[in-house]
Amino acid sequence: MEAALVEAAKAVDHGDVPVGAVVLGPDGTVLAQRHNERELTGDPSAHAEVLALRDAAAAVGDWRLDGCELYVTLEPCLMCAGTALNARLARIVYGAADPAAGACYSLYNVCDDPRINHQIELLSGVEGDRCSHLLTDFFAGLRG
């Protein structure tokens, strides 16, 4: 989670919400690490998780990321959770819950929906206070 927090802090440099993501391979090696880039690129899909999963798929040469884990500072939204499901991730570890848009537990629970052909193990609250503070500090700065 430490690497995801470092990535998240980079997003602030270009005005993006500080969310960072890291994908680990089945052997624990870092396959990819990214941060939000929606403001930087003007791309609504440029969430940290999606960017990191794209990079990880490129690194392994396959869209299937069997046995891989995603570490992310904020609970993934529907788009990101859906991308993780499609990538066949084994586990998502996240820091802060997202009651407004979280799709792993808070608002929806798509990662453990038996109607979907794949489920993802979840671990929440890892470095949750640090992840939450990064976000609240960012938004407090916007309000001035």
C-alpha cells in the first residue's frame, strides 16, 4: 500500500484526485503502478486502477491477470471494479472506503456477486487512515 500512496500523491501535481494503484503479479513482483490522470489527460476512464491494469496486462502480455492483486488507496468504483473482474484478478486490497461510489462494498458489491462469472477476494481498510487523510486534505485545499 505504501507504493500506492506514493503514486496517489503524484496525482496532486496535476490537479487529479489523489488515488494510486499498484498491481502485483502472482509472485509478488510489481507489474504496474499508476495514479489518477483524468484531469491531466481529459480521459474519463483514466482512473489509477484502469491505467495500472492496462499496464499490467501489457507487462504480462495477456488481458487475464490470474493470480494478480490490485492495491489501491480508495475503494474502486463500478468501472474499476468491473475492469478488475474482467481481468480476473485474485484480490483487491484497498485503503479508504468510498461511500459515494465504492463498488466493492460501500455502495455496491460487484466483486462478490455470485451472478458474475468471477469473484475477487477483498481486503479493506489497509492504511485506511492515511489514504483517507490524503483525500480529505486534497479536497480541503480545493475549498480553500
